[in-house]
Amino acid sequence: MSDGDASGSSAPGRTVQERRGGRPPARDGRAPSGTGGASRGTGGLLEGGLERLRGVETRDLLIGALFIAGGAVAVTVVNALTVQVDHPHVDAWEPWVWESTSALVVVLLAWLPWLSTAGAPPDMVREGWRARIAFVGVHLAVAAIWSALHVVGMMSLRLAIYGLADAGPYEPGPAAEVYLYEFRKDLLSYAAFVCLFWILRRLRRTEPTHLRPVSFDIRDGARIIRAPVGEILAVSSAGNYVEFWLADGRRPLMRATLAAIEVELESYGFVRAHRSWLVNGARVTGLEPEGSGDWTVELGEVRAPLSRRFPEALARLRG
């Protein structure tokens, strides 16, 4: 652990980093290239996703499910009435069974896009090409699974209802054709649900937090440093570690991903200003333009980069 000032460097600090297998961060306030938080590699992306899942809020699921249920009821009524008008030869009850079974399964499966949005939020696309590929891959895979469960669920319900009503066989057609037909529609619905849960998550993050932790435990190897949250100026990525820039000049290291630390600190005013940096919005003392849309965040003696790829961070720090 280095205990030099925020802008200087010390041999002990470098030795600790090298002994732990991580590259020492640049001591000019900018992390070395290629150490960007969640974009560091597959392992970092997976760990960051798991950390985000641990921080999910069931309130988001409940509120989102209510919105989805409301939309499903509206779609059910419109579609059922439309089918009755367009196909008068169909028994009046059948369109309501078709549409209501689909809507019911959609609402019951709301937990799947809720979890996938928590684990792979749209914010990921700002964290490098690996994160973008992971984001698209995760959501395409989950959308395919979600659609398959939707089709199986609603078809099972329809078969059961037709059997109980002794209304003759329900014949939806070849399974592959039915799935492909439904998947085209389900993909749009899934994307809308991801947007819904992401918006709910963003709104929750902007709510004032009345109960704030007195301190944050930095696990520096076998040692625990209990640092007041307000004394953490910034957190930067340092290879397999993150480095905490404390107001007293200490810079302890902790084996973790920046994405995992962001999950723990984002509700307490910390802002992702760069793929390799979190800054404490309450400790910002200045913002300096660097050209081409980039900025430098001043936190007392500490300087942190603010990338033009994070315009929301700039807006939040400007207040």
C-alpha cells in the first residue's frame, strides 16, 4: 500500500502491486491502458454481472410487472376484438383464450428480463467492445429462452383449456414454425421490457438515499481498512485490483472489479466517469476540459479522467 500523496509515487506502492500480480497504475491520475474495469476480459465481465445480480431490487420487478400486466391487458382486449371482427366464423370465446393465455405467461415470465437487465444493463455498451459483445450475446440468448418459455407456456394452457371445454383439438401447427413466428414478436416485447427495467433501475439510482453507510470495508489482502465513504475520493482499475484514492493520501488495493465496486457505491454519489474510474461526486472540486470532449475531474489533489463516452457522468458532476 502506498501512503504517498495523491499525485506522487512511491517504491513501496509499486512493489505491492507487482507482488500481487497487477500492473501499477500510472501515478499521474490515469490508469494504464487495457485495465478498463469490466472491459478487462471475460472473467471480469462475468464477475461484474454476478455482482450486479446480487444487488437486484425486487421492487423493480414488482413495479415492472404491474406495467407489463397493464400493457398485456390492453393488448389482449384490442387483439381479441380485432380477431372477432376479422374472423367472424371463429367462436367468440377463442380469441380471448388465445390472447389471455399469451398475456398471462408474459406477466409470469417478467422475472427473466428483470434479471437479465440487472446482470447486463444497457450501460455496459460504454465499457468497451468486449462488454458490447457480451451485452448483445446475453440478451439474444435470454430473449430466445424467454420466447421458448412463452410459447410452451401459452400452448400448454390453450391445450388444457380446449380439453376441459371439450372444444375439440387445439392445433397450433408445427412447433418450429410457431416458435419462429412468435419469436419475431417476442423479441420486440423483450427489448421493451429490458428498457422498462433499465428505466426503473435508473430512477431508483437517482432517488435520495437517507441511510448511508458510515464506512466502506476495503479488503487489502488479509487486512481490512474501514474507510468513511466520504473520504474515498475515487476508485480506479489496476489490473486484477481496484485502487482506492483516499483523502488522507493512502491508496489501498482490493482484489475486485470496478464494476463490482460500482454496484456497491453508485447509490452513494459515485459516478463512472471513465471505463477505468469511479469518482465521488460529493468530493469534486473542479472540472477541466481537455479537448475533443474529454475532461479532467479534480478531487482536491487527485486528477481523474472523464471520457466523452460518459456524457451522463459529466451532466451529473456539473449538477
